[in-house]
Amino acid sequence: MYCCFGGLKKGFLDGCRPFIGLDGCFLKGMHKGQLLSAIGRDGNDNIYPIAFAYVEIEKFDSWEWFLNLLLRDIGSHDERGWAFISDRQKGLIEAVTQKAPYAEHRFCLKHMYNNFKAKFKGQELKKLFWKAASTYNVKEHLRVMKEIERVNPKRGQDQTALEWLNEIPTNHWARCFFPNRTMCDVVVNNMSESFNHYILEARDLPIIEMFEWIRRKLMTRIQVKRDGMAKLNGDVCQNIMRKLEKQRHESRNCFPSWAGEDKYEIMHFMQNHIVYLNDKHCSCGMFQMCGFPCCHAVAAINYHRQNLEDFVHPYFKKDTYLRVYSHMINPVPGMHDYEESPLGPVNPPHVVKREASHAETEADTQPAAESFPHSEMPTPPFSAESFSHSEMPTPHFHNMLQKVSHIQSMFPNKCLKTDFKVGP
């Protein structure tokens, strides 16, 4: 069961970045299954749900079906140039490769690091992993990779941390190798995780009620977001302005030197960076990747006495945001107003029961005491009277005696016989 609301689809195509998070979450109601989702990112760096679907299980066929419908609604990669982020679930990777073979596909670093630390432990390797993955600069990335090789050298036939990382193409996980056209530097799929938490209350409901709950939630969300942004003073969205203020604060440690035209040399501590204002480009890599000025570019802009907000990408402007949320999800009447279909009722899916564990299966094969009539009560091999005062039973026999006493208390009118005597 797939759902993509027209209001959300139009808004996404009208001004959101071409960046989509893919993920699935487990449902908790009677019909277990999973909910697949495609989540975008609006100009204020908040989640923007695009489509979602109920499937029985997360696998290649499910993802292929979901992506086929999604790309039919929002356009193919050849038309729009989509970029995706997801975990490294095998079926999902294969589905993206098949439906959008030339699309950018990032792997969530949170899940990737969980796999990495299972083989390579230690705080130093953890810091180096995140530094290599999150730097904007290619040369810095290569320096960190050499440091990883030094910290975890080759020993015998064991795989090193560097070899493990080199097995995964860097364009899937290293930020400095991501294309700049998405204006999004995200390396973890927190968009999808936020959506899964956003609908947490609905995941206990039956399937149709869950879809209705999500529809109402998203319908009011559009209105709230639109009205909130309309009251904003300024041209740039709030969360982007906060990031810009951090860069402005850090720019106090930058010392610009004007080389002529739009070119600046910026000294930041002991490093020099080159800024091209007209191209919105900095040698550190952040300016062109994020879509708003880095601290080096801020220093150059202030030196040139220009307006900082003029160098922010239109994706993050108030006008674009309001255009995205100008569409709506129309209200729907109750079930009493539904038209009757000539096709008849739709049967609910089968309830898939959880497979019993080995211990549960063995327990089920043993007859319960309550199921036997008194005349057919199985005879235990011994009773408390089987022991004399001089015969001390072992702890194992002591436990069994307690069980016998329990059975006797359940059937007080039944005399339990013994077939043998324990002891010499």
C-alpha cells in the first residue's frame, strides 16, 4: 500500500533540495510488517515527508516496487538528478542501483560506523573514522586515511581498518567526494529516523487507521510550518541563520588578504584558504557543499563590505520555503460518506505469527498437568516417602521433590505411587 500526497509532492518539487532519505521502520500492531518512507529536507533543515508505503518485509522486491512508484511521482533521476541516503541494507542498495543507477547514493555513517567498530575498536580509530568521513577537503581526507593506516598497521592476514574502508567507494561515505549540486552536507540519515519517531504513536494502529493518522498529522503540519515562516523577519530561514552566525563568530579568527577582483587569501590559524566570492567557492570545500558561506568566505564578504545573506543559496530563502509549503493536503470526509465500490470489500492481510523458539516448541510437546483426568495422571518415579531419614538426597533430587509436592497440592485426592526407592 503506497501513498504520496499531491500537496507534498508539488511542494517538494517546487523548492526542496534534490536529496532523499530512504528507510523502513517496524510496525507494532496486529499486522506487523514495515513502513518504507522517502523523506526530503526543506529550506529550514527540517524533514519533508514525500511518500511512504506499507510492506510485509523490507527486501529487494519491496524497495524496487516502492522506488518505481516514487520515481514515477517525482520524476526520474535523469530528469531531476536525485541523491539518496540510506543504510547499507543489501536489498535497498540493489534496488537503488537498478532504478537509479547513476544517482548519488550516500551511506549513513551511523550505521556504517556500527559495522566498523565491530572489527576495529578504540577511541582513536573512532575519531579518525569520523574525521575522514566528515571533512570537506580531499587532501585532509587523505592525510587522515594515512593516520588510520599508522594506528592500525598490517599484521599477518588480518584485515586492517584502511583495507575495510577502501572496500567501500569513497563517493558513498566521504563528504569531500560528494557532488556539490545538492547543497546538502548530510552524512547520517537522521531525516528518516526523525520521521520514524514523528509517527511513533501511529505505528500501533491498524494499517488504514495508521495512514489516516499520518495524513491528518501532515495536513496540519503544512499549515503550521507556513504560518510560522510567514512571521519571520529576514530573508533566510532560522536554522540556516543560526549556522551562519556560527561561521560569523569563527570568522573572527580569519585574516583576509585581497588579491584582486573577487579573489581572497584567508589565513585561518596556521592554514591558508582561497575564496572566490563570485563563484561562491572556498578551497576548504564547505562553501560550495553547504550553499552558505564558511568562516573564510564570511571574512572575505565582510572585508568587501557586502551583505552576507546575498551569498546564501535560494534553497534556504524565506520565499522558497513559503512556496514549498503553499500547497495543501485536502481534508477527507469520514467513512460514512465513502462511496461503495462495486468490487466488494478488501480483505485484510493475513496475520503472520511469530515462529516459536526451540525452547517453546519443546515445552509445547510436554503435556500439562491440568490436561489429564485424575485417573490418567502420570505417575512420578518417586515421592517424598521414598526416602528414609538416613538417605540424604542430592540438590537435584531436592528440586524434583519440590515439583512433586507442587503436583500433590494440585491433586490432593489423588495418591501418587512410586515405582522404585532411591537409596541402597
